[in-house]
Amino acid sequence: MFAREFALADMTCVVENIFEDGQWAILEWKDPLGLRGCSFFHVIDGKIKFQRSYWDKLTFLRMHNLSIH
């Protein structure tokens, strides 16, 4: 998923907030260019069993001058 796009982009994630609720952790992050996103982690026995992230794909592609097609 997006392997080519991520390989072409120089990305840095800066942590804005970390929240924890039982077995779930949420990470809010931003990129120095202004992209923002969040990631959700389901942690069981100290290991990440599930992870999902959200960010604006169109903003990401435009920031890194990548094709939107």
C-alpha cells in the first residue's frame, strides 16, 4: 500500500499526543511540512496486534509533488 509513494517522500513524524485506553493506544502526529494524521494501535501482551493510520492522501501527494492518478 503506497509503497512507491512512501519510498519517494522524505517523511518525519512529530508526535503531538499519545492517548491510552485499556488495550488501545492512539498517536496523533504531524509532519514538518504540515501533514497531520493519527494512528490506532491494539496492544495485547505488549505486542501490537492491529494498527491503522489515517491521513489526507491528496495533501500527502501534493506536498511531495507526486501524481494523484
